[in-house]
Amino acid sequence: MKKITKDIKVIQAPLAGISDTVYRKLIRKYSKETLLMTEMISSEALVNNQKTLITKFDKEEYPLGFQLSGHKPHIMARAAKILNEWASCIDLNFGCPVNKVVKGTDGSAMMRNVELAKEIALAVKEVIDVPLSAKFRLGWSLDEINFVEFAKELESVGVDFVTIHGRTRSQMYSGNADWEKIGLLKNELKIPYYANGDVKTLQDAKKCLELSGANGLSIGRGFMGNPTFAQALENYFKDGEINKESSLEEKIEILKEHINGEVELRGEVNGIKFMRKFYNFYISSVRDASKYRQVLVRIESQKEILKVLDEILSLHLANCG
């Protein structure tokens, strides 16, 4: 159930506050082979309180990787040992750029401490029997780009594959991901590497693979509001097939399924609040999408949300007609 049995071509990138079990199961519905990933899990929180963090996943999600953050090798190892029973792989978060993470010397801050990153990887590798991966960025800033060295050092201590987001920490999510720069890894590593950042269409995927020379892709925001993209990528990697993009009608139906799932998981109040960050991704193709989003984010009733979505679709179809 848990093992990675073939070369992975597509990874669903971990997104804090986004990629929960409902989100992951929507992607799995359209792709059997994509490697799904949990949200970032704090190693210290997991060691101190196991149940609340590890029970929100289902067998249908596999293959499923668990991403860990932290900067203490012995704590990271203890957390990885807990997760080893369920994980298809363990992923080390050396890439998160947000302030509250890097202030604790976690995430992207680890790229400024290569030796500690190696210690963590070694400690985790010793206690797990599943593949170990790491996700990181090009470097801390444009003046501190060290991803090639970082990747090679991690490879030297047994990391099985790596994912590189094509921005530095200081760039956060501004500008464009530098797929071509990721390509500097092409002749430097023996292990697979995956390119991450700004891949939202099959045309993006093709160009990213050409420029980066990567073994596959890690998709973050490209799956938000568009889980069928996973199926399109799977088909593209298998036989070069170019799928037609999902219609708004299909996206609205998936959005309803997403809403219903979150309400079931979290309750109506919290489920509806959680979904507010997704609306713009699902309805971006609609004329006056921002106006509709402003309406949707103010509604607190599941029934009312579904009613408004039907109205949006009806207006869209009328305008297209």
C-alpha cells in the first residue's frame, strides 16, 4: 500500500494550509500515480502530540509522502520513525520561505547551514526504511545561490531524490521560477531531481522539463482549483497526450465536492472558512471573477455557497451562449 513501486513523474507539492486530506483525495481521484504529500508537519509538534497530526489521511491517498520540518536532528529522527509506518517516503522541508518558519532556523534557513542539513538527513535516514527526499530553493538570496552544492551534499548522505523550487528565499513567490537555473543539476547528481514553481499548464510542464532537464515535476498552485491537471500530466508523461482543459462546469462540480469534503471534515463553519482561499482558483475563468469571489467569501452557509455557484455557472453559460 505505501511503497513507491515505479519512477515518480509528478509530485503534489506540500502546501501549508492547503494540501489536507480532502485536497489530496481530489487529486488522487484523477491520478493514480502522482505522489501525494502531506502538509508540512512540525517534528517537535508530532513528537509531543502524535494523534492530532497523523490521523487525517486515508489508504486511498497512497502513494503518500509525509513532509517534516525542524532543525534538531534527534527530534527529526524521532518524528520520522513515528511516520515511517505510514509513509511512502519522508520529505525534509528545507524550502519553506515564510518568516515564522525561517526565524526558527527551519525551512529555507537550513540552506545557510549545510552541515546541519546533512546531520538531519543522516539521522532520519538511519531510522526509516522508505525513500528520503528533500525540498529546497535555489538559495537564500540571489547573492547566496547554493542549491547545486546543497543537493550534492544531501545526495552524499543518502537522500534518494530532491525537489528544487526555482526561486530564492528572498524572492518568496514573486517573479518567475527560474527553470533554466534548475538545469545546472543535470550533470551533477546521480539521484532524480524534480522541478517546482509556476507549472500550471501542459505547455508550462513541457517547457519546464526542457529547460530544467528534471526527472519530473512538483506541482503546487497548479493543482489549486484544477485537480484534473494531475490526470493531464499523467497522460502527458505516458504517451504525450495533450488533454483538453477542464470546463467551468467541471470545475464548479469539483469545487462543490471540495466544499462538501471540507465541511464533512471540519464542520460547516470551519469548512466554509477554510475553502475561501480556493474560490479564486476555481472560478478564475469567469468574467468578473473577483466580484464573485467577494460574494463567496462573505457567505457562511454551505447551502448558500452551492446556490451561488449554480448562479455563477448559469450566468457564465448564458454569456457564452
